[in-house]
Amino acid sequence: MTGLCIHCRMRPSSPARKGCYHHLCWLCYDTAAIRVLYVPPPRQVDFYGGYQQPAAPTTARPGTDEKIAVLTERVAARSSLWHPQDRR
């Protein structure tokens, strides 16, 4: 079930659509002057899951004890597990 339109508060808001104007009813959404009042914020993509990128890549081979130790250090430091230049 959807809530009421955040502009007119009379009609039900429409289902989510691309662009995130999902709190407006169809009539308010079709009115450009109303739609610009509720412009969605830009999407920010974080490829590291909210964690900081590790300071330096590792040369340890995947699956080795050395690589596991590096990953353990990264977890303890609350950084991302993977660096784009880690050895593969």
C-alpha cells in the first residue's frame, strides 16, 4: 500500500519509478512546476561498501597465509578488504 502524495496530500502516491519521484501522485508528477519542488538527490555510488580503500596494495598471492594476514589487518583497520591493485 502506498501513502498519500507529499504535495497535495489528497491522492495516493504512485509506485516507485525511475528517478525516485515515488512520493508524488500521478497528477502532481505530471505537473512540471510541482515536480521540480521534489527533485531527488543525486545517487552516490560507493564501490568500497562505505569503507575506506586500503592504503597500499598487497603482493601476497590469493589463498596464502600472507594474504589472509593482510585481510585480517584490513578488517581490524575497518577498511575495504580489496585494493584495486592487489595481486591476483
